[in-house]
Amino acid sequence: MKALVKAKSERGLWLQDVPEPTIGINDVLIRVHKTGICGTDLHIYKWDAWAQRTIPVPMVVGHEFVGEVVEVGSNVSDFHPGEIVSAEGHVVCGRCRNCLAGRRHLCKDTVGIGVNRTGAFAEYISVPMTNVWHHRDDVDKEVASIFDPFGNAVHTALAFEVLGEDVLITGAGPIGIMAAAVVKHAGARHVVVTDVNDYRLDLAKKMGATVALNVTRGSLADVQKKLGIREGFDVGLEMSGNPQAFRDMIDNMCHGGRIAMLGIPSEQIAIDWTKVVFNMLTIHGIYGREMYETWYQMTVMLETGLDIKPVITHRYHYTEFEKGFAAMESGQSGKVILDWQT
Ligand code: NAD
Ligand code: ZN
């Protein structure tokens, strides 16, 4: 089968013929239809310091996908050939304290599809049945292919109550943009999204942001005045990983404000801790998606009219993957989708 392989310890990915995956008794074999390119895949493509430390070579990469079940192991009775599915990208141990308590997103032995084990940028992938999510028959397949990052957005956006609240989102990457749509859908009052990239801020507007602020040209203090927010933002969603964005957020929260932090800083960030202490801010880290409450929430929000489709801006056949990665690297893109059906 064809697959995108990290075949060499240098910049790039290589389209290669690799053996089709085999399945164990608890596994599901899936024919991949569409995949999303994640920021993680771009790190692997660019072969930055994190990728060099983390990714075994050679390995098939990619973890955002939708496909069709083609075969199941002898122990699998919940999935059947022909069903449309995605997979949770974190494979957990099932035996640690958190897994046994049903808090699988907190597993201490999490293994990432397309990061630590064979990925989804391929014609077929085999995953454990406990990782498979069954979509509704009429699901939009492009939307289904990005349930993984959509789930990051939902997990973060719903970490705190947002009904009637003013929400600040720092970072208008694909996840920040989807989070704007999610908190709007969940009843937030004002949703302010910041970035330094106008293309992405325009997308944030399309997805429901009240104000999309380019922080190189304006300040959050002015936005608060304009919107009549008198005491600061109630909820903050940090989705940039940028130190200054995080500091701006802390400066603009109300007393008792709650921050959910998804963005991964590339270095340690110094902040004014007195503001955290005296203003009694809560800072809550977010990793992955809750298995499977987040997946349930995504499904029902789509059923009740949430539209995340505008976040998808580029579509290519998998043989044109270089164009997809170039679009990602340019920053002039939302989600980029690769089609694996010929
Ligand atoms: P992305 O890199 O596409 O988006 C980040 C955005 O932040 C970019 O548009 C960038 O221009 C913007 N930015 C840069 N400087 C800024 C500033 N000063 N103020 C405001 N915005 C600024 O990332 P993404 O794919 O949307 O993911 C969002 C973040 O979440 C990333 O940091 C990613 O690494 C992280 N992430 C975490 C998890 C997790 O499980 N915790 C999962 C997926 C992604
Ligand atoms: Zn575990």
C-alpha cells in the first residue's frame, strides 16, 4: 500500500510502498478515506528538535483521519465492515490507576498514533478497537477527518462553564478557530480571538468570533472597552503556545478568571505570578481529548447545528502532499485535508 513515511532523519516525508498492516484479535483494520495534517505532522516534516527526540525512523506518520472498516479481529463484535469511523489518536494502557478509573486521557503510558506507532497517512491503518469512534452514517467526511483537533478544541473550550461568559482565545490556529465556534455554540457572550496573522483572524471572524484582534495593531484593553467588558475576561483559552500571548491573557482576566491551556510553549514562560495569586486565577492544562466524553460532545454539537467546516481551507490528493505541507507552513491556511481515495 501507499503511505507517507518519515524515511530519513532529515526534512521531508516520502511517499512509499509499505506492507499493509496486520490485525490482532482486538484490532480493527480501516481503509483510510481522508486525513488532516496536524501541526505535529509539520514538526515531523520539518524535523525540528522535538521530532528528532521523539519520532522513530522509519515510520508511517499522521493521526487525523476518517475511513471505513474493512476487517475486524476475532474478539471484535462492535464494529463491522463498511462502517465509517475515526480513531482516538492516543492509545492508552488500560491498566494504570487513571485508566482503571475511566480517566483514560490521563494515562501515564499514552502512545500516539503517527508519533510513537504506525500512523494514518496510508491506505490502511490498524488500531485497537478501544480507539475506534463510530460516526453517524451521514457525517460529513471532511469534518469527520478532523475530529482529533476538533476534540482538542472542544476539550479545552468546555473545560469551564462558558454560558453567558466573555471568552478570550489567544491563537487563531485551526484549534483556536474551532474553539471560537464551540464556545459561541455553547452560549458565550463575547468571544475575542487574538493572533498576529490576518488570514487566520479572518477565519476566526467567519467562525463566530465577536472580535478578531491582531495584537501587533491593537490592545486587549481597548477591545474590552469597546465591548463593554468592565472587569476582564471570565474564561481564557490559550491556544498559541506563545509566551507574550499567555502574559496578555493573564493581564486581561477578571478576578477569579479561569484559563484552560492547550498551547504547547516551546520554552519555559515567565509570568507575573502575583496576578495569579492576588486575582485568584485558575490555570488548567489540557491534553488530548476525554475518552470518550469529548467525542460524544463533538457529535452532538454537530447534530445541533455547530458548523466547523470553514476551518477547512485546502484539499489535496495524497500524492500532492508536498502542496499540503507548503500550505501549512505558509500560515495562510486553516485545516489542510489529504484525500486517500483514488
Ligand atoms: P498553530 O500553530 O496552527 O496556531 C497557533 C497560532 O498562534 C498561530 O496562528 C500563530 O500565529 C498564533 N500566535 C503567535 N503569536 C501569537 C501572539 N503573540 N498572540 C496570539 N496568537 C499568536 O496551532 P494549532 O494546531 O491551532 O494548535 C494550537 C496549540 O495547541 C499549539 O501550541 C499546539 O502545539 C497545541 N496543541 C496541544 C495539544 C494538547 O493536547 N495539549 C494538542 C494539539 C495541539
Ligand atoms: Zn493507562
